[in-house]
Amino acid sequence: MAEKVKSPAEVMKLLPQEDCGECGCDSCFEFALKLVERTTTVDKCPKLKKSALKKIKNMLAPPMAEISFGSGDKMVTTGGEEVMHREELAFFGKTIIAYDVWDTMSEERLVERVNDIASMSFVRFKVQYNVDAIAIRSVSGDPTKFKNTVKKVADTTDLPIILCSLDPKVLKAGAKVLKGKKPLLYAATKDNWEKVLEIAKEYETAVAIFSPLDLDMLGSIAATFAREGINDLILDPGTFCEPDSITETLSNISLLRRACVKAGVKEVSYPVMTVPAVASMSFKNKKMAAHYENYLANLFVTKGVNLMILHFPEIWEFMPVVYLREGIFKHPKLESAIDPDLYAFNDPDEMSPLMVTSNYTLTYGIVSGDLDRYRVKCWMLVIDTNALSVDTAVGSGDFCADNIVEHMEEFDVESKIKHRILIIPRVAAEILPELREALPDWKVVLGPKDSSEIATFLTEEWEKLLAEEGAA
Amino acid sequence: MVKVKLKKKGEEEAQATPSSGEGKEILDMIAGLNRLMKKVESIRGIDLEFDEIILEGVMPPYELLSKLLSAAPPAVGAPAPAAAAEVAEAPKPAIKLEEFKLTPPIETHPGAFAEVVLGATRDEGGTRAFTLKIGGNNTPPYYRFEGGLPHRPVIAHIVFDEDPGLSKLLREQYGDVVEDPAAWAKKLVDVYGAKAITLDLNSTDPKGTNRSAEEAAQTLREVLDAVDVPVGIVVRSGNMAKDVEVVEACAKEAKGENLFITSTSLVLPTWVGVELDDEVLQYYDIAKEYGHTIVSYQPMNAQGLAWLNKTAINKEIPTSKIMTDPGMVGVGYGTELVVTTMDTVVNKALIGDENFQPPIIAAPCNAWLNREAWNKFEEWGSEIERGTSFECATAAAALASGAHMLVMLNQRAIEMTEALLDKIYLTKLTDTRSVMRHLPKNDCKKCGYNTCQEMAEALLKGEAEVEKCEQMTPAGIRTLKRLLNPEGVKPDPAEIANWVVEV
Ligand code: SF4
Ligand code: SF4
């Protein structure tokens, strides 16, 4: 039985015991704790001897292999899981999201679709989210056609590429084009594994092993590839989406994960992938199919699947999957609050509006997203509310007049800003009287209820407010 | 200098890929010869024992040619060419496939979720036409390798007792009934086939419309009279004293109906050992007295939920009269924390801790509280599709984490969910509406029927073949056929083998 979570005491024995703090922790023990929960990395301690470093690395190696494909800064990595459920520690092998193109598309359509996929993105909490990889399917079965398609795709984007065909000749034609770019071959099966192994060796690729409903064969092929030196492997137990078979797929995902992290079965200790794109086989109506694909994708993300190939590059489908993924794969210990500060948005000057909000990650993320999106020039004072949202913090007393005044002093607001108008969120209306009392020189006004309305609010009100102040 | 190698089947290939000049010519020539040999092979129907000819290094064309000729195709029936032994390196041993047999890592779980019944029929002291059963599983969600899935999750369709400010998509569905909760409930059952209704009494908020407890009970009465499916209520006045009043008036009015009652204002964040407010205890007493099911509500707080459940159990309310609500939120707004809470609840329930065994009710309709579900913002694509995709994504997270009951709002998301559940639970379709979920709803008449509805009726009577519908894919046809007649359905690898080429 594999250990559920590793012991910090064991790691501690191998550390220098100097408590020097250079790793960013107060003590070696704290560093050991953080290593075990994987919120720091072992190279942060400069005093470790090589042998100890190696030992710690071995000791902490997660049961599931960590794999990568692609090259350069777009390279993707996944796997490295060590628990069944997020509650036990965290999920680490964030789902790589790929969309497909195929070799029977006209060149024009191909380039267009690749560009659509590569440019599909949205910004949330200052992070831009994009598609991670692109899958090229050989529909024609013709190696030359495939080769040309792969060439075109590689010329158009530097996203990591998944080559999809069960015919080794086709895979080889594609791999040849991507020499040095480490594509993922999809897939090795019980019928073609020998040839695929040759290609993987020759072109140093990653390999997906596809063995629908036969997990013994899945493990057999994986073990064979590992023995032959191919370690970037990912398992596809088959994505079924029809009656009953879909249940089998969901079950197999959990079965493989448990065999890996709980039972320590080496042969299947690799990341797991699914192909929600199969949903498109169920419906002629594209919207229905896209919604079904979205449904499957979100079931799989919740189950911690490490790679998915999707078919409908629709932003309204991409967004919820990524929203969920970012949450599921967030380390609970890293769910930190935002540092309190006076934040500047879009180059404000001393006469730009001043607003205040809480340091709850989600609140700040949403507000800052809106300010960026609508290019609002302003100052945002983020106060420490113990990471509670504004309305909860009003209730708990953390979003109160005294706290706001303290932060204004700490960040020297009065000298950075010339006007004396402070806008507070509408949900904090009940602190208005005490805040006005605490800030006699300031005009405190209620802003809009939702931060998406800030831009409109300021366009309509700000000049008026400034004029009133000037008059006074 | 140079040599030519004849590659044997299964043998590893050597590297030699000149891309230009003389080497390139030779390569082209070999490729031509390879094709020729293949041709010979196919025409004569013989096995040449060589997959292809591979070039190593560079070699003048004539020399190459002579070598190649020496490896000319043998006559039919001849043994493997002797020439091969001269030019080819000794064949490497074939790569052996590792043997492996996966023993399913089955764990035994001493505990199981309680079974909860929703509603009560006339025999049971209520007036519902039927009851529904949820929970009862003794394995984690969809771990089929460990055991079965006893009851299909139930979706309760939500009705608001005053307009909550419906978005465009929802207005299309409920715009005509938004002023009348009873009509709304009736539409959900008659038009959309709801099997359970939950009435949200948001108008009782003293800071809002502040409707009285009696008015709330009256609304509930109208809903109970309008529909005959199991009914629940959500009381969230934001005020503990008011919530108790509302719960009491409603519980009394619906005596014996076995409502499922959620009150979100009664329980502030709570932890094991915290003394609960009198109002909470009153709520338990009321529910028990009038024969209803209580819902413990604690957002993202498994221990708090267990404590509430324990308090109820101590008051001799059985786990079959309690549900657990972990406070579902839309994806991107902390869904993962709810998922984690549900993981804890599932783990503890299966270990055998009674306080975690009441089944889980989750409300993906909360996805609508977030702007992504309705905001008109061009860069995010159609807000109509987003409203559905965000609610579906949230429902998917809830189901994958083991929810036994969902509270949902948007009919498109509900239909997607029911269709998925049909497939996961291999539910035999017995009524027109469920068959319709799996038909294209184009009313194109190509099947010979005027509408998909007529086709659905004919399918149920066994008078039509699913294949007659021209708007379905083979997988869609297979799906519907199986759901009409689920006996003996087994997963078949052929269902997906063609994904690479077919999509
Ligand atoms: S840097 Fe190394 S020696 Fe110093 S406290 Fe950290 S772990 Fe200990
Ligand atoms: S052919 Fe299909 S889509 Fe058209 S009416 Fe008949 S059942 Fe409906």
C-alpha cells in the first residue's frame, strides 16, 4: 500500500537542521512541512548536500508519473498526483485542454481553425487563459496528407501537438515533421504498439495508450513502453458517452486513480486522459453536441482527469471548464488572500477616483477584472478583511470604518490623492454613517452594487462629484 | 561506404534520412522499389518477409541497385530469401509485451448513505401522486467496480414566490408564469415533466417584500394543490425568527406531505460542539411534529453539517428524514470548496459515521447568481448558451462529487442533465417526454410522422424504428434504441474506436 501523504518527520531528518531561513521558511521543520504539502520545492534550500537532495526527491516523488509534451515555453506538464480526493492534499496534474483539427480540411479552413483555437482566450483575475494544445486527426489515413497538415499546423502555431491516428505509418509521417518538438502520439493500442514504440523511440515523443475497456492491456502496454525507456505516457481507458458505457468510463477513471495512488500499481501509475470530443458523435445538432461535450468535460475535470481533447472551440463552453479546472487544481494551502495595498489601475493620477474593497481573492479578482476590462482609471484600496468578501466582512465587522481609516493611513492615501472623495461598495451601505464620522474631511459616497457597473457609474457621476467638491 | 539493409518485420529500423542530393535520389528510388515490392506482394499474394527497404549511409546508385536486385522477390512458395541474411544484420529479438493483470483495488465500506423518501402519498398521510427515493449508496459516486448505483439522482425544479429578476433565457421559459408560483409549478410539471418542485420563499425577507408567514403558507398551499409531485421549500428571509415563523406556518399547512425544508438563515457558521440557537432546535421540532424532512445547510463546511445532523439525530430525527446541503456555488466561485466538502461527507459516510449519512442535496441553479450565466458581453460568446453551459458545468461537478439531488432552474440545463442521467443509470424510457429528450426535436417529418412527439409515441408503442429518424447520428440512434430496451446492454469498444476518423 502506498503512503497516503508523506511524513514531514522523515524529510526533516535529511535537512541541514540549521533553521537559517534561506528557504523562506522560519525553520527546517516548516520547510519539511511545505515540501510534503508541495507548496515549496527542495531546491529552495541552498545548504542541502546533493545526496540528501536526491534522497528527499525520491522520498517525495508522487506515485503518479509526471509527464510532459510539446517544446519551448508552450510545453505542457501533467500528472504527479498522489491523492484520490482534493480534500486529502491537492490535485496537481492540471487538465491539459486540447482542441482538434483534421487532415481533410482545406488549407484555408485548417489555418482558420488553428487560429481560432489558438486565439480563444479570456482574462480572469489578471490571468489570461488559452487552449493548451492542439490535436491533429488523420481522417484520410494518408501519411502524406497528414504530414502536410502537421507541417501547416506547426507553421501556424507553437502549441504542443497531439498526433492522432491508429496507423503507425501516419503517426510516423507526423512525428518526422515535429522532430525535436516532442509531440504526443495518440495512440498506441494492442494492435499497433510495437510500431508506435519504434516511432516514440526514434522521435522522442510522448505516447497516449488507448485500450478501451481493457485495463489489463492498458497496463501491459504502459509497462512495456516504460521498460523500453518511454516514460511520458498517458492512459486512455476509452471515453464512452452512450447508455451504460458512460458509467464504465467514469468508473474506470476512479479505478485507475485508486490503483495508482492507493494500491501503488506501477503499471498504471500514469496520468489519465479522456476524449469528450466523442460527444459530437451523438448529435447532429452542433449546439447539443457542444453542450454534451461541456457536460462530460466538467465531469472529468471534477474527477481530476489530466488531459482532454475537445471538438467545439466555443468560448461559452471553454470558460466553464477552465473556471472549474482552475478551482479543482488550486492548492488549498495556496488559497491566499490579496495583500492589502493601494492598487493603481490604468495609470491613475492624483485626481482619479478612489474606491475600497476587501482582500478576499475572489472579490478582488472580480473587481480588478472589471476595472481592467472597462479600462477604468482609478485607485483601489484593498483592506485586510481576513479574506472575507465585502458583504460577509460587513457582517463580521472586518469591513468597518476604523479598518478603512487605518489602511488609508498605512498606504498614505492622503498624500497620493488630491481629491477627498471615497467610493465604497453599495453592499457596505450600513457602515456609511460611522465612516463619514471617522473621515470628516472626506466625502464618502456609495458606489454601484456590482463591480461590472463601476465604469458606467464613474462616467455618469465622477465629474459631477469632482465639480461639487470644487464648489465646496 | 554504404550498405543497404532489408528491414524484417518487427525489427527495429535504422536511422538514415538524407534530405537532399544524391542520398535523396537514392531514397526516392528505394521508396519506388518499396512500392514495387508491395505491389508484387499484393499481386502474387505472397509474404515477402520484408516490410521495407532501408538505406544506411550513402551509396552509388549502381551498387545499390545490384544489392537490391539480389534481394528480388522470391518465387511463390520459396523460403525466405537467403540474400537477406547477407545484407541484413542479425534480427533483434522481438519486443515482448509485459504481462499485466489489474486487480481492481476494491475497498470495503462499512457505511452507506441513508435512503430518503421525498413526498408522501395518500396512504402515507400526504396527497402526492408518488414518492421518490434517493441515497442509499455504499460506494463513492460512480465507482461501479465496487458496487451498484441504487437510486438515480432527482432534480427538483425551482419556483420563486416572487420574480427574482430572471434573465432573458429564463424569461423565455417562465415569463408567462413568473407572477404566479402555482401556475409556474404547474408549468414545470405539465410542460417540462418536473418530478419534484422546490418553492423558494424569497419574498419573506423583512428587508424586501416582507410577506408574512401566513402568506407564505398560502402560496405553498396553492403550489401543493396545483401539482401532485413531491414538494420542498427554501426559506431564506435572512432573519432567524422570521424563518422559524415561516417554517412553522408552512409545515402546518402541509402536514403529512413530507416536504423537504431548507432554511438558510437558521444556521450561521457552526462547528462541532457549538451550542445551536433555539431557532434551529425549534425548526427540528416543527419538522418532526408535522412529518417533514429537514435539510441541514452549511456552505462548504462538512464538520458544521455533521454537527447539525448530529443535533437532529439526537432529537430522534432519523437519518432517513435529513438531507445535507453543502451550499453549491457556480463554477469559478468556489465550486472546488463544495466538491471538497462533498468528498469529506462521502468518505465519512462510507466509513460509517452516521452524522454524515443523510444524502446530499446541491443547487447548481446558484450558477445563475454569477454574471457569467447572464451577462451580455460579446467576448464571452452567446449569453444564452453560457446560461446553460455554466449551470450544466456546476451540475456536473455536483454529480461527480456524489450529489443525490439537484436543484436546478434552466430547462435546457435540466434536459441535458436528465438525458445524461438516462445514460448513466441506463433508465428505460417509458414516457413520451423522456423519449423526446433523445430525439432531435426538428419536426422535419422525414420519419413519416408529423412531429417528433408523434414519433416518440410510436416508438413507445413499438410501432416505429428509431432508424427512421433522419436527423440522428448512428451513436444517437444506438443510444435511443438502448434506452427503449436496456436489457442486456453492455459497453462495446466499437462505440468509440472510430473517434479519430469520424468526428
Ligand atoms: S534553507 Fe535549508 S537549512 Fe535553512 S532553514 Fe531552510 S531548510 Fe533549513
Ligand atoms: S425524422 Fe427525426 S427529427 Fe424529423 S420529425 Fe421524425 S423524429 Fe423528428
